[in-house]
Amino acid sequence: MNLEIAEKEICQAHCNYYKPSRVEDERCRGFRLASLLLSQEALPEVRNSAVGPFDPSYEKSFLRKTVCDHCPFLVDGCDFTSGDGPPGAMPCGGLVLISSLLKNATIREGDLQLVDDIDRKDYSSLSLSPECALKRLEQYYVYHIGHDDLYEINEEAFHFLQKCDIRAHSKWFEPDPSFIKYCIEEGLLEHRSGSLSKKVWPDTAPLPSLRYLEWLVTRKCNLRCNHCYLGEPEDIEFPEELIEPLLEQFSAMQGLRVLVSGGEPTLYKHFQYLNDIIDQYPLRFVLLTNGVTINPSFANGLKFQEVQISLDGMRKGHEAIRGSGTFSRVLSAMESIKNAGLDLSIATMIHRENLSDWDEMRRLIERYEVKDWNIDYPCNCGRWELHPDLFVEEKIASEFMKYGIGGSYHGNDYGWTCGRHLAGVLPNGDVCRCALYSDVVLGNVITGLRQAWEHVQHIPIAMTSCRDCVHVDQCGGGCRYRAGDPYAKDLVMCALFCTNSL
């Protein structure tokens, strides 16, 4: 901010000690911080706020600590703070302005702490939020694990946030105040006293990056769903001794989200051990469950950030493929998850018995403030092949796929088919492209997740029958497995986008 304008708006307007003819080399901190606040475009309301009389009792200790304790005129040159000044001594104009803005809620304490850091060129009190992690994927990112938001940043901002993450002083770097303010408002940075012990995985991601891990921890299940692509349950479970190596490897590869599935993952015999350790990793954990085993006590003990529950219709439609008595237990599970403060998402398969349920399901979804409603059409494999009476034509199914909401997936790449950033891990430790391709083994957790990822065949759209479709950027070619051939069209998605492929 121009010095002349700052003097007029701060000193001349609010300071009892202001003398137009006086020239001083050094300015009080009240002036410096107030001028920084006024210079931020992110706080235009500051300039237009009415300023009332100074209230010495308002936030006195906070203002003293933040503004006055680092002022060059503290005690010896300040009648207000010395205690020896004349009765009724007033603070500087900057402190008057700042106090009034805080009292009127025009600014928050965080705004003042921000400009305090900038003025002192010391960002050691800023720390990366415990819910955030820095990720070096194809570009530089900061990932908010709690919100499942991925923010692309430049290299300079990445290194600044990296310094904050390890609590090192960053005097060498003066970031744009609006950038720090944005990071604080988005929950990426926070002010923290004392050190924060965090493990850092400095490795870079492979290219393309592996961002999502579909992890089948068990083949055990408590239901016999008519549409299950896996077929009959089996007594196969992911080895306990490989849990930590897998999570270490995925963290080192800069992964984002782990989808813990099955079978029914809550039946996994090492589930409690897994749940106990997942908060040690810079990853978002999503539990994919049929909901039958979830009660309030179980939900309250989960360290997962999100739970996705299968809801395949209202009572009649849901139980047509999941079994009698399951619908009420799903509703109870949804209630438990929401009451536990976890993100709730819903997965729904389209089938013949739920075609009349969609509007009612949508009202239910809205009532529970569901984060994502993932709607899909079953692949013709597993137990689904045994129930042709439940099949729905692609054109009909595509109309119900439009009910979906959300879409926090960060894995699409223009020009490539599905699976560009996804891999599956099976209960025996084998790594595959996804669980639908469980018969094509790429490697094993024992020999290394990164090595297995290197064997994934990534298919360009240009090599498929979708290459000339005008909708290909939105559709991405759909599901390669459901298409029946890696290079064919997914007719369900063709119907959704109203192409003439049918």
C-alpha cells in the first residue's frame, strides 16, 4: 500500500499522536499490520468498515501478544504499553483500527495472525493441516484428505508448504498474502504452537500416477447378492503381515485414496488392526460395505474418512437382490455413519426390480446429505449371469444413471480409457488392473506395488472404437470390462450419451 495513503487511512484517521510534519524512519507495528490488512484484495470490506472507539478490554491479551509484543516502540517509546504514560493514554491508530475490525467481525484472529507472520517474515507458526498431505503426482498438489479435495499448486508454493509441513523457518520465501489466506480458509494451513511429528514420504509418483487402490481384504461375505461379480464367497483373507508394507508402498507412490472392499470387509479378521493404524498414513480411507454389520458402536470406532453403503432400491427393490431383512439394516447403518460424523456415500446397481424406486431413493439420499451417489450397471459375470430376469436394457439403464450425484474422483485423464490411475489388490496379495480383471495378475505386494503398476496396460482412447465420438472426453470410453473387449464400446455409456451406437 502507498505510504501516503496508509498514513491517511490509519494514522491521520485514528491516531492521537499523528503529526503531519513528523518524519520517522521506523513505524509502529500497529501501522504495519493495519497497512498489510488494508492492502489485501481479499479483504476489501476492511476499507469500508466503520471504526468505533477503542475498547481496551476487547481481546487485550491477544492484541498485546500479536501486535504490541514485537513493536519497536514497546515500553520505552509507547505511552499505552509502558504503564508509566499519562492517564488515559491511547494506542496507536493501527491498534485502534485492528481492535475495532476484530470487534465488528470484519476480520478474524486468523487474518491478523497471517499478516503478523508476513510482517515478521517468519512462518514457523504455520503448519500444514493434519488432514492434508503434499503429493508429487504429474504436477504438484496438496491433498485435503478429510474433504477429498485435490489442489494443484506450482513448485514454489509446494516447497513453501513443504517447509510448513516440517515446521522449518521459511524466511527465504515471501508468499503472496492472498495465497496464505486462501490456504488457511481452505483448511490447508493452520497456526499451531509446538512441533507436529509427521512421517513424510518424499518419493515422487510413477508416471502415470497410481492414485486409487481398490483393496479386497477378504472374500468372505454375509450375503449372497444376485448381482455379485465375484461369485461365491471364499475363505481367503489378506495376510496381516502385508498390511503395513502395502500402505507404505502406496504412500511412497503418492497415492490418494484406499477403497477397502471385499467380500464384506467388516468380516475381515484383521479389520480392527487395519482400522487402528490407518491414521498413520497420508491417505483417505473409504470403507465399501453392504452395511449389515454396522451399528452405532462400530461406526463410532471407525477411523475411515468415508463409508460407502450399497443401497439397491427401496425395500422391495433392495431385498430382491440382497435378501430379506437387509433394507432396514442398511437404513440403520446409514444413520449410524452420519451420527458418527463420517462422510456417507451410496452405491446403487440398476436392475429390473428397482426401476420404480429412483425418485424415492433420491429423497432418501437428500435426507441423509449423501456425499456421492454412485450409480452403475452390473457387469455380466459372477452371480449376475444366473439372473437374466434382472437384466435391464442399456437404453433404460442409462436414464437412471443420470440420478447420480457427487463425483470427487480425481482419476480421469483425457485421451485415456478407464483405470489410468487405479489398481486392484486381491486378498492373496496379487495386484491387478481392477478386481474385474482379477485373472490377469500384474505382480504381488511382496515383490512390490510399484513394480506391478509398471505392468499395467494403459489404453489410449485413440486405439478404441470410441476414438471419433464427440462425447469421448466426458465419457472416457466407459468400463473396459463391461465393453467386453479392451477396444470396444461400452454400450451403457453410449446410451447415456445418446450416441447412435445401439
